Amino acid sequence: MCPSRLVLEHVTSRWGVLVLAALLERSYRFSELRRTIGGVSEKMLAQTLQTLERDGFVHRDAKPVIPPRVDYSLTPLGTEAAEQVWALARWTERRVDAVQAAREAYDEARA
């Protein structure tokens, strides 16, 4: 598999897009991010954050306090990726009616 495909898969995955979009607004603690995104399991969010951190998109800031505090934010590379993915998401929202019309026309032609 081409390395760029793997990166594309990470940033455009279901949870990857939502994590990047949320972190584009501000940094979040894990539980805040989970509530903001909604519907994501702890395990899936942890895996997504770890993958995005490994790819250099997310910065994990673990503070040495009790109770432990970990904040997640975007790196400059992550901000760039999030802006690109978010632009695609906004375009999709604007054009969903056209896509739905195309689907209906396709289905009618096949029936």
C-alpha cells in the first residue's frame, strides 16, 4: 500500500475527520473530546488519537498533576490537514441534495 493512501485513510476515516474538526476549534481533554464528537467509544477514540499523533497531526500533552490531565491539540501539520478535510466536509453538506437527486435518478433508471 502506498504511504499516502494510509495517511489519507487516517485523516478521512469516520472518527479521524471528526477528531480533526473538533480539534480545529480548540484543544480538548479526552472526555471532553469524546462528548463533543458523540457516539465514539473510548477504545476507538484512543486508537484514533494515537494514530493521528503517530502521523504528526495531534499533540498529546500529559501534565504531571494529580489527577492526571491530558490535553489534545493539533500540530501545525494537523491544522493544515484538518482545514482540508473540513473544507471537504462542508462541501459535502452543501451538495448533499445534488447527490441525493443523482441517487434517485440512478435508482429510477435501474428499476
